[in-house]
Amino acid sequence: MTQTAATSPQLMTFEEYLAYDDGTDTRYELVDGELVEMPPESTRNNDITKKLLFELAKYVPVALVAYNTEVEVMGRRAQCRLPDLLVHTEESKAALSGKPRATITHDNAAACTGD
């Protein structure tokens, strides 16, 4: 009888995640060092996101509301999340200006919170 060793997923660093490109339009989050494919949004989720967007636009300048900004998250292992919506401060919006990828990292978090 032959036993096959269980293969554990290759854990990525945050830097490896940022450099990762599989040549597709697939969206991924980094969860505890593992690359996790994001499923397509459901119609219900899209409806909720749109409602939130329109409500936020009543109180926040539309230029500060983002739907495609990644956020590096503190954790035991590298993590990065893709929230449906994010409200920037003026500082966080400026910190991402001119960057090729809209990612709030620990390095620019102080600018993003105004600290």
C-alpha cells in the first residue's frame, strides 16, 4: 500500500501576492498566506453594494468612495482583502495617487488614517 503525502498549499508573502499574475482576469484575496479565488458577485450582493454606494454618496464625496481598493490586513500570516466598497480619507486617496495598484499597505497606513 502506497501513501501519498498530503500537499499543503504554497503560502505566499504579501509581496508575492502583489506580484502574482496568472494571466487571467480572476480576482484573488490573500487569506493567511493562501491565494483564494473570489467568486463572481451575486445579483443580491451587487444590489446591496449599489444601495450602499448611493447612500454613501449623500454624505461623502463620490471621489472618496472606491470599489477596487485592496487592503493589507494584519494577521498571523500575510492577508489582503478586496472590500466591496471603501471610503477613503483625503490622505488615503492621495497616498494611492500615481501608484500602479490601489493597495493600502502597512507602509502607507499612517497616511491613510491621517496619523
